[in-house]
Amino acid sequence: MEKLETLEDFYQRKMNWLPDNLKQDMGHFNVFRMEDFNGPHREPVRYSRRDFYKISLIRGNNICHYADKSLEISGTSLMFFNPNVPYKFECHNPDNTGFFCIFKEAFFTEKLRGSINDFPMFAPGAKPVYFLNEQQDKEVSEVFEKMLTEINSDYVYKYDLIRNYVTETIHYALKMQPTETLYKHPDAKSRIATIFSELLERQFPIESPNQRFLFRSANDFAKELSVHVNHLNRAIKETTGKTTTEHIFERLVSEAKALLKHTSWNISEISYCLGFEEPAHFNNFFKKQVALTPSAYRAA
């Protein structure tokens, strides 16, 4: 897994140019047409995290490697990416069309109450891709066209309008989901489960062999959350249907798969950064969860 890509890296890679206000403007925003970056010499996107958010509307056939999953994408899709999850694209069609916008979290937090991470598509384990039909493509494209119009205008409040357009795009995707998947239970058990999930996710992705996954047991999380381990286990089980250990193991396996497929680190290095004292312990754990040894999974 390669290093975090910054906005500066993005502009240098895509355009060999940096906007004048990039350093000063912590709430940076920009929007582009996809076709402006097409061509035979287009540099492939590397698998990594970014330090910015990205929303894309893309038409064409592609594969998106997102965390440990690979998603085949055809037709028109609306995609949401956040700084916590590494990803890259394999473009099967060199002439993809569409739009994308990029922005820092401060673009929202400086003006709006709450955080953009409160939206479900930016939560840990969220669904990043929404497939659009022809009419939905037309409607979302119109919103991106408005962003492009405003970003190139001299209107003094243009970024307030653009924030509204970005939020409109987010809500457009949310309305495509069943209502029950969006409802957040306001009880204490749900809050504990949410905080547990955020604390678990905050330890990932692993970006260096020297980085280490520290909270590996229900007891570790209970101490950090200042609750009794039995209370934590009940809250997690009743809220999610899975045990605390199952959540931890699933996330460990997810990260292990990503490291095996997208880094050249050896098994001992991966074992260490995932918190295993011995490579043999990691081998046994991974084989029990995946039915393959780490080496066999890497070679598959």
C-alpha cells in the first residue's frame, strides 16, 4: 500500500499544476469533467488513501478496488470516497465520461453544523457505489453542471451554492436506499455500537509495516470506552446481530486481504502490524477465517 495521496499530489499528477489558494484554503473544493483527463497517456490511479473526499459520476466499464473488495462497474454510477478508505480504479474504457468533485472536510465544517462523516455513505463499511438509470444520470449530471457553472463564476457566495449542490448529490443517493437502512436508533446501546465501530475503523488502514493494530479484543475496547466488557458485548450483539469478536475478526481479515493483495510486505511484516506476536498465529487465524493460508490467498 502506497503513501497517502494529498491534494497537492493529485494536482501534480493530473495537471502538473497547483491552484494558488491550495495552501491557504483548508476548505478547498474543485469540480471537473471526467473526459478532460482521458487519453492514451493517462497515468493509472494507484491504490492508496487520499486526504480529501471525492464524489464521482462515471459512465463506462471499470473495476474499483475499494478496501479489500473489487467492484465491477458498468453503465452510470455515483460513487463516494472518503479519506479513511484506500481505493483505485482500473478503467476498461479509455473514454469514460462524467464528472467528479474533490473537497476537504473543512469545506463543510466551516459553514455547516455536524460533519460530512455523519452521512451514511461516508461511515465505516458503507456502500460507496450507487448505480443510476438514464433518468437519474440526467438529474445528477445537471447538479454537477451547476457546480461547474458556479466554480467558474465571479459570484461572491458561489461556494455556499456549491455546498448545497454537493449536499443535494448526497441526498439524491440516500433517497435511493430503503428508509430502514438510514434510520439511526437513538438508544444508548446503538451509541456504544457506533462509537465501537468508529474506534475500530480509526485504526485502519495500515500504511506502514511499523504501524500496529492495538485494540484486538473486546476487553481492549471496553477499557477504551470506559464500559464493562459484558455491557459492550450485549450492546454490540443486540444492535448488530454479531459479537464484538466477530466485528474485530472481520475487520482484521479485510485489512489482511488488502495488505496481501496491494503491498509487497512479507507475511511476517503483515503479521506484526496486525498485532500477531508470531507469523504462525497469523497464518492459523487467516486460514481459519478464509480457508486459505495468507500465501495462497496472495497467489490466487
